[in-house]
Amino acid sequence: MAQPCQHEPKPETSSSSSVNPVLSVEPHMVTKSTMIPSTSWFTPKRLLAIFCAINMLNYLDRGAIASNGVNGHRETCTAGTCTSGTGIQGDFNLNNFEDGVLSSAFMVGLLLASPIFASLSKSVNPFRLIGVGLSVWTLATLCCGLSFNFWSIAVCRMLVGVGEASFISLAAPFIDDNAPVEQKTVWLSIFYMCIPGGYAIGYVYGGLVGNHFGWRYAFWVEAILMLPFAILGFVMKPLQLKGFVPADSKKVLALESVALGDAEASNGNDESLSTEDFRDKSSHEHSKSKYATRILDQLKIFLKDMKELLSDKVYVVNVLGYIAYNFVIGAYSYWGPKAGYSIYNMTNADMIFGGITIVCGILGTLAGGFALDYMTNTLSNAFKLLSFTTFVGGAFCFGAFLFKSMYGFLALFAIGELLVFATQGPVNYVCLHCVKPSLRPLSMAMSTVAIHIFGDVPSSPLVGVVQDSINNWRTTALILTTIFFPAALIWFIGIFLHSVDRFNEDIDHQEASRVEGTTTAPLLEEKTEETSPVSQSQEC
């Protein structure tokens, strides 16, 4: 038994081996702070930079469609004088409710696709899934510029949501895997600062492109900018998340080959007595049965994972607070320029709101990450930071809309945005660390689904309905801003919950084996003792 072991190359593993052989695939690639192989073109910082650029484009698109240059306004007539409509709202003659629905239309695709992509990450390489999603996003955005009525652009926006779903579910776990241990929240904050940054640049970008070239060109340029990233998702060697084994790895292929070989051997005598047609029919039926079984297994694991998520009090409280918070932020981002234009007669509302959002959003998001790391990034400290910054920031925003002076409004609103955007790093840190590693994609996906379906999806049209009813943007903005306070209260409750950071918790190998016939142990583990002589002798 010793000789076969000596001649067997190290990268190859036995199909009967368990976790240890997986961990010893390439011992020289083990690091303490990264899941990226040392031979990869990627470095952790390059990965962060590329993901930040993609996230920036995602939210630039959202900011652009909310800008006055792209969104525009309907035709208005006053005292016999009519002003022609502009942008999407003017071209398609949309009322405020339809306009609000349009801003949320892409969420329909995102809500349906996010759980699907998260579940597929257990059987398909997550990096490839991101490439698929970005390709859909690029094509759908291109078609937005070719739309001819409300329903056509609404369908295209839904497909944009489908494309975005894979990225938002899987990008944060990749960053969390590769960030230095003492800077995890800062890295997440850098990634999430692209949300306010993208929105703000989108306001400015949409205003400039829409006013000078037309709103359709804004979408076409976005598609061109995203295309290289979509291609990159397919041409480069895919990375792997902690807690998962690549679906096309040698171990998985070996296991599948052995399983198929056993199945063929067990049926060999029967097939030798059958005709060729019968063998083909039997093989086809076996393939269909195997495919149906795999789908059923995926569904069972998804339901089991969902039950585990919903039974986690820390996760539920965090997401509930995030929903209330996002209800306000979503409406701010869409109606902000119009409210500013109406209340304070801002002729360049896109530029003003864009400037405030990009400066305060970036500084606030980074400050939140640094603050939590300085406090020691624990779940309890995250809830303390979330409740404090949301309450105080909400108070400043409420006070801002009470000011009659535009300059007083801008000063208080800037401070308020600086504080409320400090939540971005901590809230997503809680989502990633209150669950075990193999649940992180689903945790991020369902968090995203919840904050959109109960947050900014209904907020934009509901605010439109309120404004159509009372016709006073100041009152509408004050009503909306009060929702910050329930969000702060919910996160305050999280401080007193028993919370455990589960980032390094062992993976449920048995559960994963039902998906791929192998374990979900990470390819690169922080521990270095996986190549002990005892484990080598067991492999032999």
C-alpha cells in the first residue's frame, strides 16, 4: 500500500477521501487572509477594485434613471402656456405612480433571481454565475435605450434586475473571504460606498447625457461600460468561495465517474440481455430521473437553509431594521431631486443632490467601517453603531426639511446623510457573520430580496401616491423621514440579542454532499496542518 501512495501526485485525491484530501490539494497556496491562489492574476485588492467598479455601474444606472435628465417630466400647461415633456416621463406620458413603478420594475427580476443564483452557487461556480448575470444586465440595459413605451422599458428594467441579482448575492462573500481579518468591515464599506457614489454619479451623469444627447444614450453608454466585466467573468480562471468546492473539480468529477461506473456495473447483466433500443430508452429514463432527483435535492436544501435563516433572531432583526431604513433611502434616491426642485427651486437639483450624496455617502460609509473595526467588529457593536447613526442621522434629515432656507437645508441634510450612510458596512457585516459560511450567498440574497420587496420597491410608488394626494413635497418628505426612527429602534433591540460570529464555523459536509456528492470544505483554509502524516497514511 505504501508504493501507490508514493507515486500518486499530490494534487490528485482519492474519490473515497473525505475532507482532508480536499484541504491538501495545494498546500503551498494556503494563506491567512485570502482565498485567492498565489498563482492567480487576481490579488485581493484587484478583486475589490473590480467589484467596486461593477457595483458603481449598477448604482449609476439607478441614479441615472432617477435624474431629471433621464427621467424628465410630463408636459405641463399653465394659463394657456404649455411646456413640452422631457425624458422618459415626457416621451411616454407617465404619471407619478407609473414613474415610481418604473423605478422599481427591475426589482421584480432581482427578487425572483437572487434566491436562484444563491442556491446555484452550491453546484455551479459562483464566479461564473456573476459572469452570466453581468451579461444579462448588459443586454437588458442596451434594450432599455431601445424601448418604445412604458411596458417595453418596464420589462427591460426587470431583466436588469435579473442580471444584477447574481452580483449582489455573491460579491460580498468573495470580498469577505479575501479581506484582512482586522479590516473586514472597512473592505465591505469600500464596496458598499459605491451605492451612494454610484447613485450620485448617476444623477450627474444622467443630467449631462440626458440633456445633451437624450435619455436613450445614457443606457447605451452603461451597457458599453459593463461589457468588459461581463466578458471577464467567462475568460479568466474562476475563483471559489470559502465553504465550497468547484463543481468541475477533479474530486467532483472523480466521484461522479465512480458513481456512474457503479451504476453501469450494477445494471451490466440486465443490459447485456436487452436490445439496443431498450438500452437507449433505459439510459434516457435514468438521466431524466437523475436530473429530477438533483432538482428535488436542491429544493430541499434551499428550504432547509431558509428555515435556518428565518430561525436566526439576529439575522431577522438585522434585516427588519434594514427594510425600514431602505424604505426611506430608496424614496430619497428616486424623489430627492424632484423634491429639492419643488421645495427650494433648485434649478440644478441633479448636481446638488448628486454632490451631497457622493461626498457624504462615501465619507459616511467609510467612517462606519472604520468605526466598527476600531470598536472591534463584533455583532453587538455593529447593532450599537447601526441604531445610533440611524437615529441621529434621521433627526438631522427631519430637521433639514423644516428649514425654509436652502442653505440651512443643505447643511443639516449633509450631516444626516453622513450618519445614515455609516450603516452600510456594519449591516452587511452582520448578514455575513451571523450565519455559517455556506449560507452567506443565500443570506445576502434574501436580505436583498427583503429590503427591496418591503423597502424601496413600495416606497417610490407610495411616496408618489402621497404626493399626488397632498401636493406638498415638504410634508411628503417629513412623513417619509420619520421612518428612520423605527429602523433605529429595531437595530437597538439587536444589541441585547445573544449573537455569535459564525464566520469560522465548520461547514455541514453531509448537507453539501447531497448536492454534489462531495464536501463543501474550502479549497484554501487558514489552518496549515491539513498535510499531516496521519492523514496521508489514511489516504493510502
